[in-house]
Amino acid sequence: MASWDKLTSRGNVEDRRGFGPAAGGVGIVGVVAYLLFTFLSGGNVDVGTVLQGIENSQVAQVENYNAEDFAGADSYEVFTSTVLGSTNDMWSSIFSQNNLTYTPPHLVLFRGSTNSSCGGAVSYVGPHYCPEDNTIYLDETFFNELTGKLGAEGGDVAEAYVIAHEVGHHAQHELGIMDQIDQTSNEDSVKLELQADCFAGLWLHSIKDLGVYEPAEINEAVDAARSVGDDRIQQATSGQINPEQWTHGSSAERVAWLNRGYSSGSIASCDTFN
């Protein structure tokens, strides 16, 4: 367990876990988002099964809902706020060095589903960033899927890497990188994701001398990056690997770019587009 209390900055975290699923469910946009995610990951999709799964998930959320479980700032809320605050420090510094102003992102913790400006956030899609409202959406039960279905080792440094990766997407949005890519291109999507991995590595580099985590604990982040490679996900979900459908990069690529940012500590090393 890393010593996160050595980081003193705090980010803007909104805890919606005590609110239960969003009124009206995830809606058709949430369903389409999940179907698209599964298709691009190479999985076989049965629409009826997906719809039933989402409905069952929401029913379970309502049945298990207890607002008191999330009253006040619990340890996970403090953890996410701490990681977010630390990434804010790094990006504010990088932007300032380039005569730019960094606007920190918002982070929403939720369970099941919640409203967002991108048409609704749903657990099935996993942690993600919505550029329309500059917000990261995170259902922490995703990490149970990461360890249970994708075989990741897990750990708090792995979870911090995932948050830093999503913050990387916010930095891309702030820098105008997202506006310059072809949103329909799988190749550009892969480059965007690998750059976010490199940015996550930059953040891990920025705190490595603060005694927050032990040197060996960086392997938690590396293992998480490996576990969410497109080839690994395709193999786990369909038993087949199809590089033409990749949107995030292979396990080897994700690990390589994470390590590149971590080793260099330089944003210049994270140019995946040239």
C-alpha cells in the first residue's frame, strides 16, 4: 500500500455513489456506448443480453443501495481526490512552463450509471473522460472486473495509473490534441490512448522521489496497462485477436508507452503522432 498521505493537494471529486443509478437508467446512448466498446474490443454482442444485463445491474444497484454507506468522505474518495490533486500539480507546472493555463478536471464517483454531458456514464464502459463537461467518470467496482476477468494483479498504484490515464485525456483536450485527430480512425484512437498511457507514466515519474510508493510497486501500474491491451481484452472476451479493431493498443504497446513516460519524465517523449 502506497503512502498517499505524502501528497497534500486535493482534486475536485464529486461522490454520487450514494445517489443510486441515474433516473431513467443509462438510456440508449449508454447502451450504444457499451455496444460500441464491446464491438471495437472484438467481442461478440447480443443486444438482448446486453439490455438485460444493464437492467439487472440497475435493479441490483437499487436493491443494494444504502446512502449511508457513502456519507462523508470515505477512504476511496480521499484516495481519488489525492491522486487527482497530484496530477493537477504536475499538469499545472507543465502548462505554466509553456505559458499556458491548466484548468483541472472534475471527477465523479458513481455506481451503475449516472448522468453526464456525453449522454450518460455507465459502469460497463469502465473509467472514461467526457470532454463535453471536462469530467472523469469512475465506478471503482471496475477494478474488480480488472482483476477478476482480465487477470490483473490490482493494487492502489494500478488504480492511480488508471485515474492518471484519464487525466491524460483531459490534458489532451486542454492542449487541443483531441480536436486534431480523426475521431473515426482506429489508428488515431490508438495513438491517443497510448499517449494517455505515456502521460500517466509522466505523473508516476513526477512523484517517484517523494516516497509515495516503493520502486517495485510501479509493477502494479505496468500490470494494469498490460491487462487492458486490446489483444488481451479480445483474447479474454472472444478468444480471437484482430488488430484491425484495436482502439487502445496492444498490451506490449501500452506497457512500452507507460514506461517511456515514467523513464523520461519529459512530455516531449510522449508524442505518439509523429
